[in-house]
Amino acid sequence: MDASLPQEWSALCVLVFVLGLKHGFDADHLATIDSLTRFNSRTRPCLARRCGMLFSLGHGFVMIVIALLVGTLAQHWLVPAWLTAFGAWVSVVFLLSIGVVNVHAVLRAEPGEVVRAVGLKGRFLGRLAEAASPFWVALVGALFALSFDTVSQAALFALTATRFGGWQHPLALGLLFMLGMLVTDGANGIWISRLILRADRIAALASRVMSLAVAGISLLVGTFGVMKLSLPAVAAWSERRESYFGIAVVSVVAFSFLLAVRMSRGRSVKIG
């Protein structure tokens, strides 16, 4: 199950941190943090700026618990061979779907309208999208971690970490993953809270840059995932290159995010 992950501890730590950064740019994260930030922006501006960070803390806490449980049970549990392929296909379907819906959101947006990232899981939040306290925002992040793709990812890290020793190694990987999410989700929450204060053409353009970047990366990574699962030659070529792919994806999205941030700076125009 862990053939594609590095077998050296330092390389594994770097990869898990990078994957945490990348996970923070997930469209579901962006869309939900957007909703939570917008809901609190007028009445609780301080909480609004911290929504991304609180969301990541809740999300990361659940992943750490899962990693510890799997790491503890790993010696007594043999992972079914089909679980890896099934989890990979679930991730691919989610990535391709997220890419399509975000491209559609950009295309259907009116000129001058700020485009909001579109997620899939966030549609099932209901009243939780109106979380108005640090605890409830963190709880939303925790609930987002209770999905097959997130659970399988945490389990993969934990099973790989058990090769290096006891429960401390799965815990360390869980903390590194959460730290990566904190960086990207925290920055995203702050950016959205500032973008809400603007109602001009630059803000609309900045939101399109970010939405198209997320959509494009989702489609590319999803398509590459299909090729890996379908073509053994591609799977063999990509082995031990996961860290490079992760760094490339994070770099592209981070550049787009920084570009969008730079475009949205300047004198704020209050929304009436």
C-alpha cells in the first residue's frame, strides 16, 4: 500500500508536509472556508480571519486520531489489497468533478462578479455553514475529515510510519500534515476576509485566477491519476516521484494564490 511513498524518514516527512499544503488548496476546503468567512465577516471580523486556521485544526485533529489508531492496530490488521485501488479511484473522481464544477462556476459568473470556489462536500453542511464560534468552525473541519479519501490518506501515512517505530511516528506525520494545511487554509481565510471588502473589477479577476488554478490542477492531477491506474508504464515511471509532483502542484497553486492576493491588494472598496 505504501510502495509510492518514500522509505526514508526525512523524505517521507517532507512529502507529508507538502501534501498537507496541497490538501489545504482542495476546492472543498476553499469553498467551505469561503462560506464560513463570509458568514462571519460583518459581525465577527476577527473570527472570520481565523476561519481557515480553525478549520485546519479540526480537520488535522481527526487525521491525527485516525493515524494513531491505524498505527496502533497495524500489527494486528492486514490491509485488503483492493482498498488502495478503490481509494485511488475515489480521489480521481472527486478531483475531476471538482475541476469541472469550478470551470463551470467561472464560465457562468457575470462580468465583475467575484467567483467563489465550488466544493462537493460543503453542499451537505446545512446549518453548519453558519458556524459562528471557534468551536463550531473547528467542528466543520473535523467533519470534513470523515470522508473515505481523507481517512485512507491518513491510514496510508500511518501504515508507512509504523516501519520506523511506535506511535510517535504516525503522530509526527499527522502533525506535519496538519501544519501544511494550517499554512494554506490559514492564508486563504485571511485573503477571503480581505477580498470580501472589495467590490471592483480587480477583485473579480483575482477570484477567477484562483478558481481556474484550482480547477486546472484538479483536472490535471485527476487525469494523471487515471493514467497511473490504467497504464502500468505510467505507474512505474511515477514511482518515487510523488514528492516532486506534490511540490510542483503546490508551487503552481501557491503562485496563483499569491498572484490573486497581489491583484486584490490596494484601497478596499466597501460592499454596500
